[in-house]
Amino acid sequence: MKPLLSLFAVTLLAACDGPAGTAARMNARQLAVDPPRLWMIETVAPRGGPASYVCADTPMREGFARTRPEIDGAECRATARPVERPGQSALRCQANGRSFAFSTQTRGDLTRDFELTVAVTSLDRTLGPAATTRRFRRLGACPAGWRIGDIAPRA
């Protein structure tokens, strides 16, 4: 009877680990392989601009250089296939019944220190062109207690 009871106890203990324990182990393994890093993101302007810090892993960092075109908060839907080259992309799109040309350009090392410039031009010429450049710099490990996606303004 004792061997059967021992087998039941081992089975019960293994079940206690369950999905939550498996998720925790997978998360710990992922953090060991791809530890999150602290990035400073700042707007580039003649006198500098606002900056913030963000804790990011590789998938999040890769998203820094990809943008979704929006005009005044509305999605700008592609009207033609985008043109993509290393470090550049261009797209024609429509938002709020108007047509736009939307482009991005990256310069630098996307894993350490780079700039992203986003430009948008109204194709009906009712609005002037606009562009913004942001600099992304990897600083090191995220502060203790920070998780992927945590963000704070630069003081």
C-alpha cells in the first residue's frame, strides 16, 4: 500500500507545478537567453527634446524601428504595396479621406544606438510635410524591479 501512496504523492506534487510553474520556468529561461535592456528614447531637435527610458527585450526593441502609419490618431491604410529597402520604407496610404506619402529611415546600429526618422506628406498639398526623428540608445540592464515594457520619463 505504501508504494501506491508514494506514487500518488509524487503525482500530486508534479501536478502542483502545473501551467503556472511551467510558465515561470519558460519566462526565466527566456530572460536568461534575452535579458531585457534599458533604452533611452529621445526626440532629436535643434535643442533636444523629451526623453524617456524603456525596458525592452529583443522583440520590443525590433519594434522601435517599425511604425504603423497614423494621421491624427486614425490608421493610414495602404493604397499600394510598401517599398522596403534596408534602413528605408515608403508607403502611400489614406486616412480620413485624404492621401499621404509615409516614409521611415533608420541610421545606426539597431541593436545599440540608432535614429529613426518618420516623414509624412499630404499628397493633396492641403497640409505641409512633417517629420520627426527619435534616437534610441541602449544603456545597459534594466533597473531592479523593472519588467519588459516598463517606461518612465527622463528626469
